[in-house]
Amino acid sequence: MIKKQAFKLIYKVESEKLVDVIRVAWEVISEMGMEPETINLPDGRVIPWNNYAAHQFSAEGNIDEEKFIEWSMNPE
């Protein structure tokens, strides 16, 4: 059996809205099945990927950007 190795690939995504960045992540997830670990925000904060919050924010529109960031920082 071939052992999987961990690689790290970083993309700089330029966009006017965070929701568009999340949509890029969804494309990678749907095509490759690989979720991001973190998102680096323009203000320097690094937030962990929160699948549920990302879905509520970008796919459902149930929460705004501020709430998405809050949920991602505090996944409880």
C-alpha cells in the first residue's frame, strides 16, 4: 500500500468579497475532495476552515461574513 504524504499548496485569491473566496474553496472540494485547513484574511487573521459555517455563509446565505468568521474562530 502506498502511504499518502502531506503537501501544502497555497493560493493567493484576490476578490472583493470573502464569499467568492469560499466559493473557490468549494470548487476545489467538489473537484478534488480536499478541504482547506485555514483561510488567511486580508487583516492578517487566520481562521480554520469550518465546513458548516462556510456552507451557511456561501451556499445558504443564512449568515453574514462577520458571523462566518466568528463561527470559524469559535467552532463550538
